[in-house]
Amino acid sequence: MWKEGGGDREREREMCKGGWTGREREKEKEWRAVSLGFRAAGGKSRTHLAHSFSQSGKGPSLRTREMEIEKEMKKVTLGHEIGAGAPCLKCQEKCEGFELHFWRKICRNCKCGLEDHDVQLTSEESRKVGRLFEDTKYTSLLGKLKKDGVPTYRGNMVTVTSVAPAKKDVGVKSVTYEWAPPVSNQSLAVRYIEMLPKEKQPVAGTEGATYRKRQLAKQLPEHDQDPSKCHELSPAEVKQMRQYVKKYKEEALGVGDVKLPEEVMSQAQAGGMGGPGAGERASAVVVPTVGTAGGPAAPGAQSTPADGPTYSCHRCQQPMERGDPAVYAERAGYDSLWHPACFVCCVCSELLVDMIYFWKKGQPYCGRHYGESEKPRCSGCDELIFSSEYTQAEGLDWHLKHFCCFDCDRVLAGETYVMEKEKPVCKPCYMENHAVHCASCQEPVDPEAQRVTYGGHSWHAEPRCFRCSCCSKCLVGERFMAVQDSLFCSVECRKKTTTT
């Protein structure tokens, strides 16, 4: 019998004893080759897959082994298959197509992020957000569990149909929103979307839908919640990350709700909007007090004797129109409401995608910036740093193993490097790929060497390069004239060159 952890030789003996056919032995060789590939790719080794074999002394059926192989191959290659070959929306034809770097969260070809490529991430994004809401009070936003046990986010796609006034050439008009607030009043949801900036309205096939997709990738990094999506975490780091995830699910994570301001206040007075996850401020009902004419009003409300109270936005402090939808965040408490376009991250000021927020110190954060308020983020791999040992360079934080050349991935500890567009580059790569070239000798200029720059041109600050084009006088520290690509020490030298 092949026991878990047994060697290849023992396995071969069992193959012979079990009377396996030639066909079965060939399949076993395929299995062995794939399992070795898993080890190289960082996936499960064959010993961890031993549970799929029967304990009868003979191997499983061929179909069972084939299914297991296919399943495990998908797990190993999934991260690098996502978006493979997708065109870059920034670089366009300059990029050969998306190819995920093995530990950076960028394309190997053009260095742009996944969100900058035309990648269809509907299923993967649903799974990612599903993990975010797993074990929280927001299970109503999740679909049924998949076979692998991962819940999916049930995005609220809505198609609104409107019938135009009776005309011969005008028919039924429909608009599909890739996401809309999950409220029972559809007209309220549509009005919410209409109050967003036009370029951020998630209408299918528009710039707004693309914006939402990018923000899902940007604001809710999968590697901020799932240790398996991170690069080689130690057991201690995995433990810390799980504690961090548990903490923000209990103390910070929330989803905004769309309601009419007067509806929020009436329900607050009735005490009908509390519940788990409401946060410290919501533990005691706080309802804005309506002031009298000429008297002070409570934060979030002012007195309007004729029409009742009006409410101000938590962000812009401007009044909210009666009948218009407002965003209510349970962890903020009843006395805080936002205009739809004002419910943004307090750091990046981007709309909180699908109204998913993280509440901290009286302000809403997106997932990315909440994480960075809790832990340093590695500028190399984009992951939060859970290790006690890391390095800081150029005002940024890095895992020790990820402070590498942005071009060739060479570790830069103790090496000379140059910051190129806020990315560290080793000196050889800088000289080959980024260095400016001397207008005289056409050779690259060493980053540590002195140089002269003028009019978009650079020269080595040496007599052999920065000199008069007529008499070869060294111009370092001297007055000079530049005419196109030529340098002159005087008008006379310029005239001589012109006449000849």
C-alpha cells in the first residue's frame, strides 16, 4: 500500500504488486510528472494529494486520477492564467499582452497592473469579494457556495426599462447597470446612480463600468485578505494576517445602504437599524436634534420650520435635498449621511466601490488604504508586511527579499541603485535601459558621473564631450552658445562654422 509520505520506489513496488496494466502505468507516469511540476510551481506536492488514492493496494481509477490532475493543475496555474494575453489599455500595441510577474502584481511585459489591462474578471472578482464577506453579517450579498467551498459575491446587476411617450419612431429604452444598490425601490437605486459623476456610473459597456472594474481590483486587493495569494509567507506571517483579517471583519468592514434621509431618521428614532457590526457609535442611537428658528442645530441637521429638518452631508457639509437618496453607513451611526458622490475613501477620494467601506477613527476608507493605515505595504510586491523585519528606502517600505531591481529582479541589498520613476533599478540595468546619452559621444552617462544638461540634451561634464564644436575649447564652467546640437564658446566660432 502506498502510504502518505512514501517514496517513489515504494510506489513503484506497489504498481508491480497491484497488477497494473501498461495503460495505468503510463497514467501514473503522467501523475508523477505533474506532481513534480507542482513542487516547482509552489503548489501541493504529491504526498499532500495521497488522500485521493484508495487504500486497497491498487491505484484509483484512471478517470479519478485524471480529474485530480486537472483540478490541481488549475489551482497551480490559475493565478498566472488570469488575463493572460489581454491587451494593455495604457501601452496598447507596445505591450505584447498581459503576463503576470511571478511575485509582483504587474505585467512582465509592460510593468502595468492587472487593472490596466482589458481583463474580464467577473468570476474571479466575485470570488474575491465573496471571501471578503465570508463569516460576516453580510452573507445576504453572497451567492451559493461553489464546489470548492468558496462563496461568491452576488453583484446586483439591474436592467431598467422605460417606455417613451407614444411616438412612431420611439420604442422601449433599456439601460443595464453592472451594479446598483441592492434596495427594493428600484427608482431609488436608479436615482442614486444618476447622482454619481457621469464617467463613474456603472452602465454596461461604458467608461463607468470600466472604472468600477478597476476600482474593484485596486481598492480590494485579493492579497490583503488571502494568505495563499501572497508570496512565500512564513507560518508566523500567515497567522498574523489571519488575525488582521478577522479584526477588520469584526471592527471595520461595512457596506453602505441607500435610503432617504427622513427614512433613516425615523428608523433611528424607532431603534430599528441597529445590529451586529454597527460599531461603537451605533451602539447608542444618536438622532440629530431639530433646533428652533434662530437656535443651534445638531451636527447633520438644521432647522427648516416649514418643511421639517434638513440634513447635511458628512463629507461636504452641504444640505441634502428631500427626496434624494443618501448613503447610510451603519458603523458611522445615524447622524452621518453622505451624498452618493461624496461616499468616498478619505485617503484617495475615489468612490467606495459597491459602497464597501472600512470604518476607522470616524472616516470611511477603501480596503487598500485601510490596510496601509494598519500595516506597511511592500512597494515591490504590493502586499502588506506582516514580518517584523523589513527595509525602508526612498521613503517606501519593502520586504527584505523584494527590494530588487525593477527590471531584472536582482536583490539590491548593498548594491548601487538608481530610482527611476519611483522604482529602484540596479546600475547595469539603468545604464542599459534608462540612462541619458551624451549628445557628443553618444555613450550613456553614468548616474554617479557629473553631467551638463541644457535644452533637452545632456553631455558628460568632461573636456572630451562638453566642448566648443569649432575650437574644441572645454566649456565646463564657461559661457557658451547652443545652436541645435552644437556648442560654441563665442560668436566668432559660431560664424566660422557657419561660413565653412
